[in-house]
Amino acid sequence: METTVRERTEAGERGDSVASCLSTYASDLTYSSLSPAAVHAAKRHLIDWLGCALGALGARPPQIAGALARHVHASPGATLLGTDHRTSPELAAFTNGLLGRYLDYNDTYLSREPCHPSDNFGAVLAAAEAAGASGRDVITASVLAYEVLCRLCDAASIRARGWDHVTYVVMSAALGAGKAMGLSQAQLYEALSLAAVPNVALREARAGALSMWKAGAVANAARNGVFAAWLASQGFTGAPRPFEGPMGFWAQVSGPFQLDRFGGSGTPFKIEECILKPFPAEIHSQAAIQAALELRPRVESTEGIEQVVIETYDAAVDIIADPEKWHPATRETADHSLPYLVAAALADGAIGPAQFTPERIADPAIRELMGRTQVLRRDEFSRQYPQALPVIIEVRTRSGQVCGTAVMHPHGHPQDPLSDEEVTAKFRRLAEGPLGKQHTDQVLERLWRFEGESDIGEFMALFQVHN
């Protein structure tokens, strides 16, 4: 189903070729047009996202969101993950979206604009449950949402202009939610406009020291995407030219761009190109963590380290080695701090929940090692990004020992993907605490056969936690 903007230049009475192209593609996509690889990838990424969400059930930000959402009862509604409570679909999208994003453990797509495409699942599942959709409907809507988000990220970067990448997520979430609800092409057009025009987010959410809103920003995008689709389903209309109008998205946010093609008819779907993370930390740190863990057995002791030198690409330096990241005070900043993550990996031989406690983040020994760490830009590596995520780490000890290693494609990258067994193992690590081992086994069996689910509401009930 290869579709180009050029082929969709006849935009119809609403008058916006980009919105027409995206809504037409969304309307035309069917489960039968998905490749087996795309269907399998959708299940892998859903398993990964649900595991990340279950692992965050005890975190303060989603607990705050969940407490607010439980004030609302809805029928039909959508389930708050981990409970039997059905709230409004948009509040479920926000709370569940916050859960999936909080640990910074969910998938990533790197292009002109980086993003976390599984952030769409909160919106798609909430809309699908409220609409009585099936597993195949969710897979189709999810592949669509990934496709839209990743193609927009390919088309134009907006962070350099001060806008947050979640600005694109609200559009993909609206189309994914609308697809799960069975909206027509005309309704999908309106949902896209109702998502794009009111929901341009500031990059300040990801600048310097980070707050709870780091994860909340994309959960809010999912919420607003669902709300846009729900409005459109009832006949609410949006601005006729959301992208190409004189005060539209092109003029105010992104500049003009072209969408060249979409997945289908032999063109791979973008969901097949996304990275699954082995470590709960920002994507640009994955190669450095892997390198540090490889070096640790070769270093006598962290106390004996004289200097750690990290060479990497511009995006990693700019995003996770800016001045505030050298003094992390919160989990949100620590998992985005290249010097902290490398120091913790060298000291502890792991990056996991234990490395993000307030006590470990503030540990003087870790801070001292960070003070002996240097982060350098390497032009060659910047030219290779984002096709590769290269890093070299060299450790020099006071006894004169020098050891180093390089990583070009961290594990989880499409060049070195996680196996299905590793995806399953990651889910188990995150889910067995709240669900128990036996129930986790049962859930996994159904997840790998997710296309056979007939009732998403009944499926979401599988994740109720019994304390």
C-alpha cells in the first residue's frame, strides 16, 4: 500500500494534502495488508510496552495520575492498568501512557526527530477497549500509529525549533485511536486536525533538570489524541488546513516537509525498524552502558580509576551530557545522565532499579567518579548517527592500566535486535512482581497470540493486581 503525497495531491474539500494523505492511508490500512513481520513486531513491542508499564506501577507520577482517573467512572470506558477500574478513555490513555513511559525502558525510533513509538499504545488500547475492538484491530491501529509517527519524524525535526517530539505523537495517537474506533476517512481527517492544531508542546519538558513531566508530556499527547478521535467520532470538525494553512503547522512549527511513502505493498513498516532497550535509560546512553559493562571486569576497582573518557556523537552530548546532567537529583534526570549511567555501570555492574534510588543517585563515590569522567564529541560518530549509535569508552587507572572498548550498534538496535526470548525475559522481570510467575506465564501465552483476542476489555482485565 505504498502511498505518496504526490499521489494524494487532490486533497478534497478540506484542502490540506498532508492531512488528506495521512487520513487516507489510515482509512485504507487493513489487517490483511500487514506483513507477517509487521504483525510479529507489533506483538513484540506491545509485550515490551506492557512490561515497562507493569514495572512502573509503584512509581509516584502514575500513582498521582491513577488517583485522579479513579474519580471518573465510565461505561463504556477503558481500564486503568493494574486495576479493575474503568475510567474515561482519555484518562486511561494518560495514566497507562505514563506507566509505559516512566521507566524510560520502552522502545525508540531515531531519525531527524527521535521518538518512542510505543507511546501510542496507551491511546490505542484505551480507544479500542471503549469501542469493543479486537486484537487484530489493535495490531492494525498500532502499526498505523507507529508508521505515522516515524514517517513524521523522518520528514522534519522540530526540537531544534524548540518544540517537543510529543507534538507528533498526538497526531499518530489520534489516527491510531480513530482507526481502533473504526472511524471513516473523513472522521480521521478531522481527528488529525483536532489533534495537530491545539497540541504543540514545548521542548522545555526535556531541557536541563527533568521533572515528572518528562514522562507526562507524551502521556498527555496520548490523552489528547484519544480526545480528538472521540470528538471526531461525534461529528466535531477541526481546522480545514491544519498543516498547510497560513497559520498552520508548516508555517508555525516544522516548515514544509514531504511524506514520501508508507509501509505496505512490499515497503517495510516502520514498526520493524524500532529499537527495544535492554537498559532502563535514555536511548543515547544504551551503547555507553553496554561498553561500560564490558569494561568493568577488566578494571581492578572503581576507586583506582584515574579518568574515564567517553567519545560519542553530538546528540548524545547535547541531550544527556549537558551541564544539568552532571548533577542529577531525580530519577528522571539520572536516567538521562550519560556520566551518571557510565559511572554507575562501572561501579555496580548493572543498570536497573537499584541504580535509581535517591541514595544511589546521591552516593558520593558515584559523584566522585563522575568528576573524573570526560565526555567528548567525535565528528566521525556524529556523521554516522542515527544509522549507528557509536561510542568509545577508555578507562585509565592510577596504576597505569588503560583499557577501552567501542560499541557501534547497542544490543536492541535493528542491527543487533533483542530475540523473542529476550523480549519475553524482559517482560517477566518487570511483570512477575505485580502479577506473580504463574499468571505472568498465562499472560505471555495470550500476548504472543494477541491477534486472536476478541475483547480488549476482557484482555485488559488480565493485568489486575491483587495485593
